[in-house]
Amino acid sequence: MRIILLGAPGSGKGTVAEGLRSAYGFPKISTGDLLREAVREGTPLGIVAASQMGKGGLVDDATVLALLRERLARDDCRGGHVLDGFPRTLAQADSLESIGAPGPEVVFDLQVSDEVVLRRLTNRRTCPKCEAIYHLLNKPPKTAGICDACGTALVQRNDDTSEVIVERLRTYHAKTEPLVARYAAKGALYRIDGDGPAGAVLGEVRKVLDAVLGRAESTGTGE
Ligand code: AP5
Ligand code: MG
């Protein structure tokens, strides 16, 4: 099964992807995380990507696709995976079709208002080592400033400033939102109200997935 999470910056893609990993074991493949890793390592690709990411624009399709192809080729993706933040352009969606996946494709559009996004992202803290996601009010770490999972000092992402968030939202509406209509036309899209508490959002997503997985098993089309 291939699960695609669409949604604005801060809509909860990473949070839902982590919930699905924990509930079903599907690896969470975040192109944002892969790019940030390349930036941290200072690879040539990371140096090019950093300037776009810092401005709230998109990294070029060929670069992101190369990273994604390499990640999806690993063994843990064979039984299914969750894509968080890919595709983000119509061209990326076209390319994705040439990379096979086992079982059905299910796409979720996490719908949140721009005001909620701003509130969420300015209070987000992340772990630069394991990419765990926190929120100062909604999901604080047990010890202030320290990752529960690996003990690393938490950071604020450098694209989580109000100026860059506004630009990321603009990029999302212009380049990524058109994908919603594309997947709706394919009959693969499920719209989820992303404004509720994180547990309720994950519950809605899981309800849909359980139904799809049940159908795939009963028709023998699952993995
Ligand atoms: P990426 O890292 O994917 O960032 P994004 O799309 O802007 O999304 P975020 O990670 O900011 O938010 P999210 O939806 O994951 O929300 P989260 O779960 O953290 O990409 C970064 C950059 O990389 C892009 O701008 C671009 O430059 C580049 N890039 C990446 N992919 C690319 C691609 N395919 N092509 C080209 N360029 C690409 O939640 C946010 C906060 O809210 C957290 O604090 C969380 O705890 C909290 N929260 C989550 N859900 C809830 C809830 N239901 N209620 C209350 N709080 C909640
Ligand atoms: Mg994310």
C-alpha cells in the first residue's frame, strides 16, 4: 500500500505519518526530512536545497525525485510506505507513477486553515537527530527542550519563522493544492478535517485505511 499525505505546511503530515508508522509499521518517508539530512551533512545537494528551503520555495523536482527513488528502493518500503510531503507538484505526481508500489494507493488531504498553520508552526520544536515532532502547548516533551525519544536538544526549524511560513503557504496553494483535484479524479482521495486534536485526526485516517485494507484483503489485491 502507498499512502500519500497531502496538506499545507503544519497540517500535521509528519504527525499523522508517525502515527501510521507506529500503528501499521509502514515507514514514514518525508522528503523534507531527507532534504534536511542532506543539508546537515553539507552534501552538494544539501547546499543547493538549503537556499530554497530557507526561502519557503520548492527544491527542484529532479533533486527531490533522486532522493526519493533511493529511499524507496530500500527493503523496508517493499510492504508499503507513507509519503509525507511528496508529491508536491504535478510533475512529481507524474514521476511517482513510474515508481511502483505494492497494493492500493490512498491519498489523504489534511485540511487546515492558514491561521491554524501559523499558530502550530511557531510553537513547533523538532529533534534534529531523529526528527520527532513536538509542540510547546499541544505536545510538549517530558523534559523541556529535550527529545523524549533520543535525548537530543530540540530546535526550532529555520523555516518556521512567520515570514517563511507565509511564503511556504503561498507555494503550497500555488503548486501543491492542484494535486487534490488530480487524486480526487482518480478516486483515491480522502479529505480529512485536520483542525481537530491530533488523536482524532489520526483516528479518521485509520478508519479509512482499515476499510481499504479490509477491501484489498477480501479481493486479494493487497500485499
Ligand atoms: P517539509 O518538511 O515537508 O515541510 P512542510 O510541508 O512545510 O510541512 P511541515 O513539516 O512544516 O508540517 P507537517 O504537515 O509535517 O506538520 P507537523 O506534523 O510537523 O518540507 C520542508 C521544505 O523542504 C519545503 O518547504 C521545500 O522547500 C522542501 N521540500 C520538501 N519536500 C519537497 C518536495 N516534494 N518537492 C520540493 N521541495 C520539497 O505538525 C506541525 C505542528 O503542529 C507540530 O508542532 C505538531 O506537534 C502540531 N500538530 C500536528 N497535528 C496537530 C493537531 N491535529 N492538533 C494540534 N497540533 C498539531
Ligand atoms: Mg513535516
